[in-house]
Amino acid sequence: MLKRQFDKTKLPSRHVTEGPERAPHRSYLYAMGLSEEEIHQPLVGVATCWNEAAPCNIALSRQAQAVKLGVKAAAGTPREFTTITVTDGIAMGHEGMRSSLASREAIADTVELTMRGHSYDAIVGLAGCDKSLPGMMMAMVRLNVPSVFIYGGSILPGKAPQVDEIPEDFRTRDLTVQDMFEAVGRHQNNQLSDAALDMLERVACPSAGACGGQFTANTMACVSEAIGLALFNSSGMPAPYESRDQYGEASGQAVMDLIEKDIRARDIVTLKSLQNAARVVACTGGSTNAGLHLPAIAHEAGIEFYLDDVCEIFRDTPYFVDLKPGGKYVAKDLYDAGGLPVVMNELRKAGLIHEDCMTASGGSVGEELDKVTRKADGRVIYPVETPITKTGGVVGLKGNLAPQGAIVKVAGIAAEDQVFTGPARVFESEEEAFAAVKARSYQEGEVLVIRNEGPAGGPGMREMLATTAALSGQGMGKKVALITDGRFSGATRGFCVGHVGPEAAHGGPIALLRDGDMITIDAVKGELTVDLSDDDLAARKASWAGPRETIYASGSLWKFAQLVGETYKGAVTHPGGKAEKHEYMDL
């Protein structure tokens, strides 16, 4: 069989491999065992976030080898490289969480720099945990090269020992890391013994893979398929399944097809495909973090797709996939029920999907969905005609407390519990709030306010899972509400409002709140208000002492705080696609 030929005169790698003046460069490639034929083929970056920090990333290196086989089989030369990951499950609840959102930018930056520095022609990117997924996709869109994304896969569900020491509700459900954070709350409440906690922590996370519920990693994995950067159904299979390799090989071959057809990332990531992705987040009850990451991905393409736009889609999308934390099931169950293609077919039936969007396969969304034969099972995936609720699992809020918006996950919260009014209990940091929760020094009916946790003011926009999980573990998840200019984990449940903007460090209304101010959160109307007049807020702003000083006066977090923009625009750190003066592929 004749190998297909590629015209290197139009590919970036020509700067490294072609012509007499590139003999020094080629000598380096020969030093790594490449043949003459391999040197003159397209060079494909195979980027992974492999590390030994957490189970989310541990399987990525093996999966990258399958990608390389696919690239080679399709007449390409793969060049594997790695970038960082900060894993939220490890970083959660302490200073380490400040590194999480900043790592998204670092991933995008380091992938971009590696691709540019070595003049690679295309990329297959593998990521496994929270910020690494949007970070990798942002790099693809920023570079605008032929790109295929692969999720490393989810963790298998944990099972508790069937012993009396462990409460029955833990014994009768699949376990995820969310359950461990909530177990801490039970333990603090003297409802779980030391021995039971010890047993649960040993079995909750039994394999490689990212958190099993519809938390941030699985939400953004679904986004990767819906937006078109990943092959359909590639994100669903759990990480330990070695049969994932077939998706790796197929992705390696797919990126070579994209090079041949000159289909680039921004041919795939368009306003319509971003809208498709937001639909999928809504109907699966996905993480509120999608409200941060979708605008950031759009920004790389020069598309204005802000928190308001995301939330508008959330508002009129039915919620019909029953996944944790609001529902019952985990990622493996969704995969067993047919995965995201079945979900998207349900959206298609309701006319809620743009079918003409391009995908990494080279075909359109509609063409890919035409191949789907499975139907909604009515257990994990409900028919779109009979959803769990008629509006999305995530809701946007606005009002005099959040002029730039805020976001709340309502999946699993009954309609009558989606309005909450109570007096503010203000905390200046997550540590203050967690200490109060641990000591039970708060009152039922209060709205706990955690400020100074925004992207600039934190710095780093930490997630608050430790605090919210402790509240749930204490049985207070429905009896108090919580608002913050920081973020919530995709695993958070309860009435918790994040991304309140402007953040406190920028003098937003959240900076002006005092204990006892009456706050109303109305997820039905989409409002977040405080019972203060414009004059009251102006008077408080006039006497505001300014942003809280942080201990981060140098280093990467200081740099992030200086550069980061507004939350509603994705908390991005550079001007984005609109400001570009060149195309990397065309240099």
C-alpha cells in the first residue's frame, strides 16, 4: 500500500526538517532514532498531562503510546511531550488550591511554547484532571493547528465494605471522592467513627482515572466531544480499560486526516459549537466551572462567549442525565448507557443542537449522530421529552450583588428550595469559613459569604469543596446558602453560588457586605440581590479600604493576579484571538 504524501512546504515543520540549512536540526532528529522518511513526514505533537500527582493523570502516558501508533500508521511522526497538572482533589482545602486555575493558563502556555519552539504541525492532546482539559483545548484553539483531544477517562466507582461500622447510605451507593469530603463533615459531626473514615478512604477511589461524577473533569470531557475537538464517544470509557487504546489510535489517525484536509481547531470551535457544548453541560447537570472555561476557550478563538451567554443556554435546556453530584450515577454508568452521543441525539430531537458543526472526525455533528443507534435508557439518560427538570442543571444569576453575574448548580435541588433569603455571615477567606463550619459557629438560615477568593484577590479563585462538603456532611446543605467570588468544585452540592463578579479585590458589591445584610438568591428568576439601595452601596464603596493584601507578592501566583481578567470573561490572562497579528501555521 502506498503511503500518502504531505506537502511540507505548507507545514510549520519545514522550518526544522527541510533544506540544506536544516542539517543541524536533522542531526538532532537522527540522534533520537528517526529515519529519513520519518523526519520528512509531518511532525505531530502528542501532549500529555501525565504525572504521579493523582489517579486522574497516571494512565495518560500509556494512552499516549496508542496515539503514537495511530499517527505512525497514518504517515505521521509523533513527538511526545508532557506538561504540568494541578489536581484539584489533592489541592483542595488548603493553599495548594490557589495553583489550580493558574495551572490552566500554564498548561495552555507551555503547550503553545513547545509546539512553536519545535515547529510541530498538529497536536493530539491528552488530559485527565479539571483544569488540564480546558488548558489543553485552549492551546489547540490558540495555535489553530489540526487538533484532536482525548480525555484520559474516569475512575471506577468505589464500593464500601458491608459492615455495620459504615452508615447504610455509604454502603448502598457508588462512592466518589465527593463522598470522602462529605464523610469528613459526618466525622466532624460525630456521625462517623475514625475506623469507618479509615475504611472509606481506602476504597472510595479504586483505580486510575478522574473523579467519577459529573464534576469538572467529566463535564469538560463531555464538552470536548460536544465542541467537536474529541472523537465521539472517546471520553466515556473508564481510564483502566485498556480498550481505550482504540480511541487513542483512532485519534492519532484522525489528526493526520485533519492535516491532509487542512482542518484546524478554529474550523471546529465556533460560536455554534460552543453553544452545543453549553447545552451538554446543562442537560448533564455539569460543573459550574464550565461557565469559566467555555468563555476562556472562546477567547482563544476571538469569540465573545461570556458567562451571560453560557447561562442563557443553561436556562432553556432541559436537564435529563441523572449524574452525581445532583443525581445518582457516575461516568461509567453514562458510558454503559451509550455515552455522550446518545445524550446529544436527545438534544437533537428537541432541536437544541447545531448539526452543521465540524468535528475532529472530519464529518459534521449531524453526520456523526446519524451513526448512533442506541436510545435513552430512561435510567441514566432520560428521554428529552420527559426530563428530570425542564431547565438546565446550572443557572446564571445577576443583580445588585453580582452586576457581572454569578452561577449556581441547581441539579438535584427541588424547585421550592431554589429561592433562599437570609442574613449574611461574612468570612474573609475559605479558612475562616471552614473553621466556622467545623466549630458549628453559624446559624441555620444564614447566607455564608466567602470573599477575597476571586482570580486576582485570592489569588487563584480557589474551589470551596471542603467547606460545602462539610456543610452537607453536617446535614446543613439545605439549611444555609453560600456565595463566593471564588469557585465551587464540580462535586459541590447544596445551594452554593460562585463566580460572583466583580470580585472583592476589584471592589465588587461582595466586598461591601456586612454581617446581617439580607441576601436573596433566586435561581428561578436568576437573581442575586442584597437588600441595600444604590446609595447605600455607593456610601460603603466610598469608605472601602481597598483590596486585602495577600502573601503572594512574587512568583507565578503574583504574576497570575496581575494579568487575570474578569471572571465572566473566563479569567483569562492575555488579549486572545481578536488581538492576533499572525497565524502560527502560516509563519
